[in-house]
Amino acid sequence: MESSSSASVSDESSEANGGGGGCSSPSTTTTPSMDAVNLSRTFSDVSSFSEEQSSSVDHSGPFDPPSVATTVSKLIGRRSPASAALSRLSMKPRADVLDRRSTDDELELVKERFSKLLLGEDMSGSGKGVCTAVAISNAITNLYATVFGSCHKLEPLPEGKKTMWRREMDCLLSVCDYIVEFFPSSQTLPDGTKVEVMATRPRSDIYINLPALEKLDAMLIEILDSFQKAEFWYADAGTRSFGSVTSSSTMSSSSFRRSMHRNEDKWWLPVPCVPDEGISGKARKDLQKKRDCASQIHKAAVAINTGVLGDMEVPDSFMAVLPKSGKASVGDSVYRAMLGAEKFSPDYLLDCLDMSSEHEALAMADRVEAAMYVWRRKASASHGRSRWSAVKELVGDDEDQDKNVMLAGRAESLLLCLKHRFPGLSQTTLDTSKIQFNKDIGQAILESYSRVLESLAFNIVSWIDDVLFADKTVRKQ
């Protein structure tokens, strides 16, 4: 009502001024003319104006309506500031509802994740679910598959997926804030007396590895975000993008696929496309720099993952199915090469084996790892030690004096060399068993987090190699 009265006062003053309007600076108030007032009114302003001026308006009859032209002139026009303010006020409750709805959705998501962790992924609630460590490990793995499973290109991660990744990872990693270890400390009482107490601090493996993994995570996302504007693009597998700057080329889609696709085994992946003259030298140098960075991130993630898996206990189920001898596990030829050479070279042995596929490499890794634990068990039994680390300390530098210790060490070096030669190798049987039967929540988080970052870094390196291969192929033609 106050707005209506103020509008009426301004109308009366405009009539008294005789409709003279002038230009002024934005800080001063311009007195509008009567025509301008009529053309800029809303429905509420027209009704209040007509009520106040009804005594001065002379109609032809008591029941005759106003002319159509007068009504149209009053109704046509833009919204007044008062009407805009009312519209904004009317939208406020709706905005509050939307904000509250988004908050409620996030709360429901947290409740869902928390419930699944408590239930151990057993929705029946009968207590037959997996342990908390396995549930968190599966949650991180599934989150990675949801966010990055459909990413096959060097392009920025969509904002929605990026927000989802950070929000849910923060929720899952928050568990590590409450995993602590006790250490002796001293405390001074108010009277000056010093007493010894047990204080808490973050567990050493989490304190060292978790910040490193979070840094690697941020670096990988930053690498993907850097491909906002690139000199290359992608076409669907087996086709070519005709909307590109190279559409003038007469190369057929099939020949393009043969020349550009570096890995024919993964034919469904999008094919990188480059200009006919190739990418610029600056872009090529920048790609190589990002590849080297992603490769270093991959090595760091592999090192953390290997260390965490090495600290996990070997399940009894794995030890129960080990062969009786390491020779039966690796085969006669590999056993003779490992035992007979004075200076063992795992690279030379792998060259002699000539493994052409990752399937053969994984099978060999399983056999070598099984033989390694067979020899470790025999060495531990012969030295009366239950742990392999104690046997290593006891033997020291005289490993060659004990055949089982020597063979176990050479099997370990062969396994590491095999994993370095095949960086995308799947998990071995022992690694899978360790993850499945692991009860340590901190180790489960570190292992799964480092594993998914290792996979993402490996994919980025592979995608960059595809672009560089396409560029090299085009420049040779």
C-alpha cells in the first residue's frame, strides 16, 4: 500500500507540473509526463490511479465503461520497479525451497553412503556383508568407475563429475582423520608437575601417504583441465570428424583409422585427429611435458600402492594353496635361469621368455609370486623365523649362502621388473586376496586411492601417446 500511495503522489505532482519532463543525471529523479506514467503502469498501479482520479473523470454515463484506447494505453508498457520488487519477493520462497532441496539431497547422499558402509553392502541387514575395510575400498573403486569410467579423451572433466569426485572422496577420506596411533608424551600440570601421558597422532602410513595421494589427485585433474583449448580433437572409432579443419582431406575413414589408431585391440575408443600439417611445435612440446608429468605421477602411485600391499598380511587361504616347490610353479627353464646364473638379470630372462600379451604376463606374475612365497616359507622354516623381514636381517648380505633366500630375492626382482615392463598389468592373485581379506581400514583407503590414481595416470599417458602417434603419422605422410 505504501508503494501505491507514493505512486499516486508522484502522479499528482506530475499533473501539477503540466507534463514537462527533462533529462537529468542518474543521481537525480526525473519527473515523468502523464503519457509516460500511463504507458509504464502495471495492473495494480492502474487500479489505484483510477480510484483516486474517479471524481475528476467525466464519463458519459454512470455505467459506461472507459474507452478501449484509454484502457490499452494504461495496460501496455514495461513493468515498474515496484512490480519487479514484488516479483523478486514472490520468488524468494521458491529459491529457499530449491536451496533446501539441494541440501537435503546431499544429506540423503551422505546417509546412503554411511548406511552402505555400516551394512557392509548387505542391504538385507542380516550381517552377511563385507567388512568395513572392503566396503570403503569398493566405494572408492566404484566412485572412480562412475566419474572416470566414461572418460576416454584428453578434455576437462565435467564440472558435475568433478564436484561429485571431490565431495564423495572428502567424505570417504574423512575416516582417516580418526585413525591415530599412541605415543608417549609429557604433560605439565597447573602446579608445575610433569607427568607422562599417552598422546595421539595420525598413523604414520596415513600421515605420509595420504597427503601425497591428494596432491597427485589434484595434479591429474589439473592436467585434464589444461586441455580446454587443444589443437587436436576426437572422432568416433572408425569414423572421421567432418566438421574439423581437416575436412578437406580425401582420406577415407577406414584408412584414417588404420593410420591413426595406435592400439587396434581397443578399437571402440575415440580416435584422436590432428590437422593435416600436424600440431605445432609448442603444442607438441607441451604434450610431451604433460606426458612426463603424468608418467611420474603414475610411478609415485605405483610405489605407494606396492608399499601398502606389501604391508598387508598374506591371507591364510593363499598360503594354503601354494605349490610344494617353487620349481613346479615357475617351470624348469625359468628355475634353471634363476638358479644357475652367477649374476641374475631379470630383464634378460624376460626377453628370453618373449611374452607378447598382458594375459601371458599376468600368468607369469602369478607363478613367480607363488614361487617367491614358497621359497620365503622354506627359508623362514629353516632359520626358525616366522617373518620374512627377520630372515632378511639374519642372513644380511650372505643371501647366496642360502638357496631359498637367494631364489626368493631373485623372484622378487623378476616380479618387479615384470610389473615395470607391463605398467597396465592387472592385479595378481595375491593382491586380490590381500584386498579381499584385509581388515585394516587405513590400508584399504590408501590401497584403493593409490590404485585408482595409478589407473587414471596410466590412461592419461596412453591418451597423450595416442595424440603424439597421430601427429607423428600425419607428419610422415
